[in-house]
Amino acid sequence: MAVDDIIEAEIMSTALAIFVKTPSLSPLKTRLAAGIGKEKAEEFYIHSLKAIEKTVKQTHAKVFWAVGEQEGLNNPLWRAFETIYTGEGGLGERQHYIYNHLLSNHDRVILIGADAPQLSPCILERSIEALNTHDFVLGPANDGGYYLFGGRIPVNRHIWSAVPWSTKQTRQTLEGLLSSKPCHLEPLTDVDTQNDLQQLKTEMPEAMSDEQQNLLDWVSSL
């Protein structure tokens, strides 16, 4: 990374939003729960949240929880960062609202979920750096979706609405609708099913946080 790029990255502001649901207010990890049970699926979710929270704290971004329930905004789980209500509607509507809302106050916006606890600070920093030269950045998920979306220019509502969510065509469709080709990060697995937990073990960074190690220990105990 050139010196000029480093200076520019420090001057430009980046918002990073983590899309989350509040336990007891919304169903959590329903497909995972079908394999390991509701209680264990919620345990995974909490471990994943802790791992992601630790990871994003090591970036230079302003971090927000994008909370799916208005009544969940003040839940103690979200005390580490400012909370924003995602609004009503489907996933596309919610991402549209959060992305455009944050882009009105920041130069770059990164969106992630709580399904990829193997995310490393290096990947997140690369996503931010990619927006120095690209309008968009995507982290491909192995199921056809994406674990990260970032941009520095607005995305029209009709684009978010046209994407078929939770399908093998999700990422491909979104890419085809964007105004320019996004930079790709390394592919990772979104943990949605019991089988994904085993894949998670192979994707953890070499320098794991304590929270990521705790999650791996939990997976091994199943």
C-alpha cells in the first residue's frame, strides 16, 4: 500500500455495520437449529457475536450494530457499539436503509453479518483498502451469497429489491446489478447448517483471538 493511499485511508471515514438479531426477540439460526437444536444454535450465535466484536474492534472503522428489532436496541449484548434499527422489510430493504444511512455520514460503508466468526482484522482492513480503488467490495460466501459487502457510492433501492436472497444466485445477481465490478475478497463459509461448523474449523485465521478459540472449543464439544 503506497504512502498516499495510507494517508487517504486515514482521512476517509469508514462505517462498519454488523447485522444482528436479538436473542428472545427473533428466531436465531433456524437452519442450524434444525441440526443441533435451538439452544445450541443460540449458543453458537453468542459465541459468534463475541468473536466478531473482538475482530472489528481491531479495525479503523466506526462500528455499529444494525439491530433487527427496535425493542432490542438497548439490549446489553450491544453495549460495545452504537446501535441502529434496520427498519422493517426483507433483507434487501434493511441493507438498503443501513447502507444509505451510513453513507450519508461516511465515505465508505462495510456491511457484515454474524454468520462468519472466522473473519480476521486483515480481511476487514483489505476490504476498506479495496474501496480506495473500487466502488464496491464483496466477500464471497461458499453458498452463493456473500459475507461482506462494501461500497463508497450509493446503491439504488431497486437493486437491493431485485436480489434473490438466500439462494446460490444471490451474489452473482447483486454483482450483475451494480454499476461497476466489485473487488473480491477471499471466499469464506457463512455458518448456516451443522455441516458448516466443520468447515469453520479450517477457515479460522492462524492468529486466532481468544473468542475465536473459545468458539472452536465449543464446536469440538458438540
